[in-house]
Amino acid sequence: MRGYVEMFRLGKTYDTHNGPVVIVEEFDLNLEKGEYVSLLGHSGCGKSTVLTMVAGLNPITTGGVAIDGREIDGPGPDRGVVFQSPCLMPWMTALENVMLGVNQVYLQASKKDRRDLASYYLNLVGLGSNLHKRAKDLSQGMQQRVGIARAFALRPKMLLLDEPFGMLDSLTRMELQEILLEILIRDKVTTVMVTHDVDEALFMSDRVVMMTNGPRAKVGAIFSLPFDRPRVRADVLDHPEYYDFRGKMIQFLEDQDHKKLKADAEKRAKAQEELATAEAT
């Protein structure tokens, strides 16, 4: 099935002094326009590697990514990226930070139109009264709001989120999750989010893609969620299938843990056997 976003046989290999290491292998995934998909898996399994390849920030070794029928080749304004740390210019105001990207993308627009666009998205994320505050004077949660506004202000075809709420306290995290979903519904932006939080994935996503452990990580399972949009947190938690999906995802992660422990034990046993053989000779 072809999709609005297609990741086909996506792979990433790094050259090391011990030879090539395959981090991600044969990663296949299609997304419909406006769909929200989360990549869920253990730390180090290759989730962020997939995301940075889709963003064009990490060269693709094998396969490719196409958005709206066009294969990507490096980064571009059709993809907005929000990282765990928003990476703002600390001496610039919230408005100036968002304007940096807007000025690069909308060269033909008037200065007023560009300013209005940046202000519009800062207002949507709740920073209307802090447009002229320097980034260094904003709280961590407010800085992440600037990062989200900056990504949306580019009017991207696709939004890429790499654990965007990971450094925030629980209340700020929940508030920003809901703000983000409101804007996504309004703008109908296709989204991929990397997370290791099962509950976050369940609340935010249309589908959750479970990744196997690396190296050679790939799609291990996909869960299509039945929760209505717009999302209401209480309704999601009360849904009769919520804890069933939650249990299946946790079981998948536990199974991956067991496989890793078994593989590590076999590797240690083999190393000890080889050492014993070498000492005997």
C-alpha cells in the first residue's frame, strides 16, 4: 500500500573500526496524510536514527523516503523537526527565534506577513504575552513551546518529533501534548514521534509502531488505535481497549528485553568458550 509518506526498505549502516554495524534494516512504513504515528522501543533501538533519516539530517544507507510522491534528498522545509531540547538562540526573543525559519522559507512574503505568521503560532502555543522575551529568560516548557511554534510556522507537510516532552515535568508535558494535538488537527500535518513512553504513545497516536532491539532493528509490530479524535484524555483512559493495548505494548517491550538478555548471555558464553580454547592451546 502506497501512502502520503513512504519509508521503503530503510536502512542505516555505520562504519566502525571493527567493521560495518547495521543499526536499522529493512524498515518499511507508510503513513496516510494527517496520520500521527509513534515509534516505540527501548533506548538505543534505532528510533531516532529512523527519524533523522526521514528529516534528511542523517544520510540513508539503503532504501529511501518519499513524501507526497517525491523522494527526499537531505533536509527541507517540508519537514518540521522538534527535538527534546529546542536549540533556541538564547539571546533572541521567542518571536525572533521563530522568525529565523520563517524568513528563510517565505522569502517572497512581506515582513508583516512573516511576522504575523510567527506570532500566530506563538499565540497558538500560549506564548502570546511572551513574544518579546529572550529565550534564555523562558522556562524549559516555554522554550519547548517556541520550538513547536517554530516547526509549525514553516507549514510543513510532515512533523518529526524526537521525544519532545522528555525533559518536561508531568503537568507541562500533558498540557503541551494537548496543545500539539489541537494544532495538528487544525493543520492536518502528518506526524512521526519517537518516544519510549507507552502512555504517551497511546494518547497521541493513530498507530504505534513497535521497533525491535538493535542492531538490525526493524518494525516488530504495529498497533492501530481505536480512540476518537479530538482526543480527550479521560475518554482515552476510560476506553475499554486502552489497557488491552497498553498490556500488549508492554509485553512486546518485555519480550525484547528477554531476547536481549538471552543474546547477551550467549555472547558471553561464546567468548568464554573461545578464551578457554585459546588457553588450552
